[in-house]
Amino acid sequence: MEQLWTMERWKKVPSINNKNRRHGLRLRIDRDVDPVVRRACKDFAQWLRSEYAFPVRVRVYVKSFYRIKAKDGDLVCGTCWKPDDRAEEPYIRIAAGDYRELCEKIGELNAQLEILCCMAHELSHYYQWLNDLPLTMLGEERQAKRYSLLIVDKYLAQTSREESLTCANG
């Protein structure tokens, strides 16, 4: 089975496969996002850049909100805007404002992993868009959920991040 994040169907699309096109993964993190979350997201993004191609620039906005309002009005942990016009760049928004509450409920490591899984989930939607996969909405969500866990597991296995993905108070 071809892996979603390494699939290269996009190479056949002239507007994407353009040498002048901006590419890469960029982070924009709100100032008041917890420093532990900031570090975890930066480390994860750096690893993602070393492992995967981002042929169309995608910005990930890590917001200090508890939830983000989706197009349909639902309050969600993350969104991925995928433009119909391939000349435009997609972007992702992640809510990280509930980090401290998550730490109390599920522990520091799991709270960080929740946020990284949300980022990987939304980036899976980016790769679905990039490769123009013919999926139903339910299929998109199932695939994104599956790949978010696979990507974060691979990250943990390759970087031995379990020890360093904990809150350091001091």
C-alpha cells in the first residue's frame, strides 16, 4: 500500500510541480502558547521537514484558543483549509489553549501527544488535498486519524521523544 505522506501523485500536476512554487512547512505560534507546547511543535515540525516533502507551502498556525471554529460552525481542535485553486496555499490551524487542562486530565506526555496528533491529522488532510485523493468525508477522517497515529508513533520511535516530551517546570 502506498503511504499517504510519501505518495507523489502531485508530481503530475503542473501548477504544483513548478520550480518557482513556494514549498515547505512553516509554523506560526501565538505568543501566549505554553512554552512546552511551542518547543514540542517546533521539534516535531523540524523532524517532519527531514522526513517528508512539502511541495506546496503549508503554514501551521498554533493558536492559544481552546477550540477553533470550523467552516460548519463546530468548535474543533484543528482545521485544514484546502483551496480549490491549486495556485493558492493551504493552511492549518491548531488549538493549543487547553494544554494545562489536558495535563491535569491525561498527563503531560499525553497532552503534548494530543497536540502533535492533531497537527499530524491536519497535515494528513494536506496530503489528501495535495494528491487529490477521491475520498468521502468519512474516508478522509478515517485515513487522517490512522495516519496521524502512524506519523506520531514513527516520530517517537525515531527520536526517543518520550522522555523529552514532558513538561519541564524550571
